[in-house]
Amino acid sequence: MSERMRKINELLREVVAEQVGDLKDPRIGFVTVTGVDTAPDLRHATVFYSVLGDEDEFAETHEALEHAAPHLQSIVARQVRMKYIPKLHFKVDETIERAMRINRILHDIEEE
């Protein structure tokens, strides 16, 4: 990844993370925006996030974030100077969940 794309991804992550915290939708649980992956043509950006809670809270939060995507895009357009403002897509970041699962497996092996 080029330095330019890394900076764009980080800038978008900061703006989206700040704005997600300000959303008033009760369906949104405790969300942490963990990263953004922007397409090279700057037309689409995948926002990775994690949520504390069960499967129902994951589903409700995902639905609420997808619903809020146009609003978040308009805020990004006002705060970030770019030729194209990417369309935001939200995806659950499974890295933390996988790390916790591996940690549990290693802990179980250690106990044996």
C-alpha cells in the first residue's frame, strides 16, 4: 500500500470513528472503528468495525451503520478534501474475535 493510500485510510478512519460515536441511533452498540480500506480509484471504502455484544447486537449495529452510511458520507465530504468521496461499506472486523479464540485454545492446551 502506498503512503498516500495509508494516509487516506487513516484520515477516513478518524472521521468515521468520530462521527459513529455521535450517531443517535439506539441500534448502534459499543462500536470501535478499527480500520478503513479504500479502493485505489477512491470510489469505495470498506470500514472495519468491532462491536461488543452478542449476534443480535452485531446484526442491529450493522443494519444501523449501513442505514447511516449516506449521512456519514456527507460528513466525510464536508471534512475531507478529496476529488472523490468514497461510498462507505461496513464490515465486521473479525481479527479481535479470532485472536480471542486462539488465546482460548492456547490457554486450554496449557491447562492440559
